[in-house]
Amino acid sequence: MQTTLDVQGMTCENCETKVKQALESLEGVTGVEVHINTGSVDVTYDNAQVTIGEMRKAVEEKGYRVVV
């Protein structure tokens, strides 16, 4: 499956890296593409292993806000 998260607060490459690593660390996430200029993050995942809520929590734990 694929979803796009709207992540607020990303301003630099370091932010991009933090968000990408947070999502890639989750079991079931197979791909992450961060678009810092739009604040969107495309995530490819197996919904049998990870939920959008878990992805949101992982990003928010790094200090960013996910808008649903």
C-alpha cells in the first residue's frame, strides 16, 4: 500500500533525514520519499505489519506534526 503523510515543521535536510529514518525503522515500511518543499512524505508499506497511526507516532516523536 501507499499513503502520503502531510508533515509540518520540516525545514532542512536534517529534518528530512530524521523523518525518513523514523519511518524506515518501522517494520513493514518498504519505501519512504520525503518532499521537503511540499511537506509531503510518500510511504510504501505493508498494512498487515504497520498502521498509519504508528507512522504518525514515529514522525511526531521526532518533533514534527502530521496533519491528517
